[in-house]
Amino acid sequence: MKRLKITTVLSVAGALIAALILTALPASAAAAQFTVANSWNGGYEGKFTVTNNTSAAMTSWRVQFDLPSGSTVSNSWNAQSTASGNRYTFTNVAWNGSLAAGASTSFGFIVNGSGTPTGCTIDGASCGGGGTPTTSPTSTRPSPSTSPSSSPSTSPSTSPSAPGGTPVAQHGQLRVCGVAMCDKNGNRIQLRGISSMWLNWETQPYAENLSALTWMRDNWNLQVVRAAMGVEPEGAYLSNPAKARGQVETIINNAVTAGVYVIVDWHDHVAENHRSQSVAFFTDLARRYGHLPNVIWEPYNEPLQVSWANVIKPYHQAVVTAIRQNDPDNIIVLGTPTWSQDVDVAASSPLSGTNLMYTLHFYSCTHGASLRAKADTAIRAGLALFVTEWGASHADGGLDGVVCQSEAQAWIDWMKANGISWTAWKLDVGTDTTNLLSPGAPVTGGWNNYLRGHGPFVIANMK
């Protein structure tokens, strides 16, 4: 899809205003006011602001509305959502259900189509809540080269307490300690988890589903999830920034609710060509989510065979500086040359700073002892490593369906011995070795009978 500059209000503005004129329902103690935050050809980003109009605190809320035939919600953030036909229901998540008198929160969603909400209710009553409705502002689609003019969601302004017994409740704020990762108590920790598919290419929103995330936490012992936000391909961040940010923020907020860690991955192979866009993206997210102990930043997935000193390192310095202006302490994982394999090269001239780690990727049918030797060299030089992507397959992700389990086990043993955290590639359905799920896998979890490819091996080593 070509990026379009939208200079007028959506043609359906009249329908939007009509959607806010509700007559058949009593006024609620709360109001839910709808606006279009951003729009583009074929869709828009919607936002509801929920306000407590009473003198007493609210503990939860539920917003429901209809969309006309042909318009659908593709993803959402800052709320749990369900659908029945054209009727959509959004309920609060753990951190934004309690609202003091006069307080507000918001949730957002992406709509494919042009139809705006009708028949809106909050807690069963009119969304108007007795207040004065707002109209949609004139909105332009944000340029990916600049910082977004408005956030696609409202993030928690304070760090909410992680649910008891969850990984974040147990380990809290992470930091780099020598060549390892340590938790809030100073104990070395090895996180194990799963990476999403490129979010722009996933067959279903498996990575954005809160029920699926909590199921993986409780059944697979998942501690960390990686949000692999595609950047360059059609439909990814550069051509649809609002949708891509929305997907990432859904995963972040779900991780907060589930009490797990989340890696925000700028999934790019030529990020030095998109430096301004990356700086804007990470500046925005660090400002709104950098206070959370859950978040780990990954500004460059897999650089190609380009110079560490002249290309990759200057890029990292710019993005790390931008993140640190708003987030002084969360871990940042830095991509390394040759598809994040040449960690020894990065070790010869590391960045200055605290809580910096370096990316190592392997695929066991292609990469073996020689790559581990390069990694050992980096560790001896003082580098802290994080394997943010790996597979028991060839480096193409396993197009031939082959699983190289013996060499993968050698890698698992090596990572455990060195305390190196990892996320395995990838949470999706397909025939590649590294697609964890088989056809028919529900979006909400319950996947023990749907594992395929290297999936059984990965899950066995997470538990």
C-alpha cells in the first residue's frame, strides 16, 4: 500500500457524529467518547476515552459498539476485546480498570474499512454519560520519519505491580552484571521465551492475544515474549506505522498484565537507512513505557555484512541516546554484523553505557561450534549476549522442514552454561521448521496438541 497524506476528515465524519447521538439508553455513570486518531486509505485508528463522571471510584468498565458490515477491528491495545458478529466488546486490563472520580483512560484499535462505531454503550448505558461528546479531529497519517503527533494508546503512568508469582513479580527490574543478566535481587537470571512472527506477516494475531500469553506463561513457563515489528516490507512499519505501533503496544500492555518481559524488536536488516524513523519510534515508546520493568529494547534485528565501526555502531549510538533520554535503566540489546553473528567484532569496540547487551542469532542446521567459538571470544572480552532469535533448522527458518535437534541441544547446553537468555523463532502456523503451531491452532492458546516442527523441542527446553 502506498503511503498517502490525508488532508481532510474521513468522508464518514457524518456517521461518526451520528454514532455519538444516542437516545434509547439511560445516561451512565461513565462516558466513552470516540475519536479517529489517524486515518489512511482503507482504514483508520480509533480511540475511546473512558471517563468516570461520578464522585466515587470505578473498579472496571466495559464498552460495546457495532461496526457496519465490511468494517472489522484487526487489533487493539489497552483493553481486552471480543467480537460477536459485528458487535465488539472492550473491557479494561489490570492497570486501567480503576478510575478515580473525574479520571480518564483510553484504549485504541485499528479498523479495516471506513465504518465508525454505532450503538455504543458503556456498562450497558449510553456512551454519552451525560457529558458533551467530542468530534473527530482532522487527522493526517503520521510520517514514519517523524515522531508521532499523538500516541496510539495511553500507557500506565506508573509502574503497576506485576501479578503475584509471575516472572516480573519474582525478578523485577533487570540489569547487566558483567557478562550476564541479573534480577532485582542481584541473582543471575536466564530468560526463556518465544518470538512472534514478523507482525505484518503473522497468519493470525497469536502474539497480540492476552489469553495466549498467559497460557504460555502458565503451561510453557514462558518468561519473555519478543514483538518482532517488521519495518521495510509492504504493510510493515514504514507503510503503516499506526498499525505496527498498535500491535507492539498491545503486546507490551499484555506483557504488563501477564507479568512477563517483552522485547520490542525493530525487525529490520538495513536499519541504518531508517535511523530517523527508528529514533522517533524508540523515543516515543521509551517516553511512555520506559518506566516499566517489563520492557527490553532491541533497536536492530539483523544487520547485514556491513561495518560495525562505520555503520552499525553509529546507528546504535543514536538510538541508545534517544532511549536513555527517557529510560535510564532498561536493558537494550544491540544487533551485530552478519545477521547478528559477528559478536566478536562488536566486542572489539563496544558502545559506552550501562545495561547494554549484544544480539546473537543461530540456526542449528547452519551454525555450530565455530559460531559458538566467536561468541566465547566476545564473552571473554566482556560482552553480555542475548539470543533473541534461534531455530533448530537451517538459516532460512527451515523451508525444508528439517530439524537439527542434536546441534540445537548443544546450543541449549551452551546458553544454559553461560546464562544466556533466549527467545525462539516463531509463534505462527506454517510448514517451516520454525513455525511452532500446526493448522487449526486457536488464537487464544491451548496448543499442546498443535506443536510441530521444532516446537516440541523448544517447549521442552522452556519448562
